[in-house]
Amino acid sequence: MEQIRMAKQIVRPCVIAGNWKMNKTITEATRFIDEFLPLIEKSTTQIYLAVPFTSIQPVVEKVKGSSVIVGAQNMNDASEGAFTGEIAAIMIKEVGAQFVILGHSERRHIFGETNEFINRKVKRAYADGLQPIVCIGETREQHEAGQTQQVLTQQLKESLAGVNAAQMQKTIIAYEPVWAIGTGITPTPEQAQEVHAFCRQVVLDNWTDKTSLSVVLLYGGSVKPDNTKLFMEQTDIDGVLVGGASLSPISFAQIVNYQNATVKG
Ligand code: 13P
């Protein structure tokens, strides 16, 4: 049976997602899958793997019949056209992608993506049949200035503007504090819970109440095998989005199998 979380009669799936970022050639990606699948054979968790564009098709072939689904890390908002170097939703869908990460902090901060641009991509993803994982998160400066709630509210409202309740139920939202990404620093699980509960409330206030309970919220930022369980135990955290620790089949499998882990500290 698939792992689920219950909240006031609403059932939400547990999602463990890996984001490989700009790592792994096709050779490395397929070798990862060969090593990874035997380690998660008994898992019933829904595993999402966001791989580089070049590896989507070969990885989709390799994971057939497993609980892994494959997606992309970005796409353009247009359906096609003169956008040199960009990639369209229908292109990644055709090679087997089922989801796409949108608005990752590296896209926002390194490549200057705005909420408005991300919103257009979100709408394109729905139109072309891809499930979006929409990332939000405050910077260290915003965090220290006490602006976290204000920043997240704006990111949610603007990135998801015009999304209807049915689409919202298929959307995954990943809260990734920028200061926790790749730093080894994390909020405490209790602090993360507070922020996730806040995000759920923003969804509740702006979409329907049914939606807010069923929308899947992930935590991301320095998730490792020995802290996964602490985050997963929080009421409003339905899963994790993992960067660095998803690059090794052993550590990513330990995260997937977090319920078997002995938590330190
Ligand atoms: P790390 O797990 O390496 O901190 O990265 C998190 C992330 O950005 C996932 O999208």
C-alpha cells in the first residue's frame, strides 16, 4: 500500500523527490538507477527524480515498473518558437517526464526568474500535462529581517496566480529556504513545520479549504539520511526535496527508506 498522511479526512501522498541539478551524464545516470532500484525495492513511497534533460529518456526506460517517476528541472513557458536554447513542456513530456520543478531558487537567483515568469510556466505545465513542483523560499537576509512569511505569501500568490482548485490539488509546493540549500544548515523540524503550516494556511486563504489540506508540501534544503525522519514526522511536511544527497544511490535510498533509520541526536 502506498504511504499516505491523513489530515482531517484528507489523504496526502508521501513524496521523496531528488533534484540532480546539473549533475550526471547518461552513463552516470543509468548506473545510478542500476544501483538504486535494488535498494528501494521494498519501498512504497512515491519517488520523484528530476534529472538533466539528456537523461530523461534513458532513466524513464530504466525505472519502468518501479515506484520512481521521472521529471525535469525547468522548462519554458511558451509552447514552441524562437527561444534559442530553451525547452518546451511537450518535448520533455514526449520523452517520459511526468513532472517539472519550477521556480527553484537557483533559477530565481542565478537566472533571474520572477514569480510572474514562473506563473506562466506553471500554467504551461498544466496545459501540456506536466505536474509542477513549485519551489518557494526566503533568502538569509529576508530570514534574518523577519520577512519569511511576507516573502512566501508573495511567492505563493504570484507564482500560483490563476491556478484553479483542481490544478492546485495536483500541484506540489516545495519550501526550500535559500540559506539551507547546499549549506548543511537547516531550520529545526519544528521551525520547518511552522513554515509549512503557514504555507498551507496561505493556500487555504487563497484557494479552497479542501485544497489546502490536500496540497502536497515538501521541505528542501540540506536533507540528509539522518535528518529525513525528523522532517517527515512533522504534520504539514508531506515529503522532502533532496539535492546533494540524491546524487548517491546509497544516501538517496537511505532517505527513501527513512522509516528504517536510526535518528541520531
Ligand atoms: P541540497 O539538498 O543539496 O541542500 O539542495 C536542496 C535543493 O535545492 C533541492 O532542490
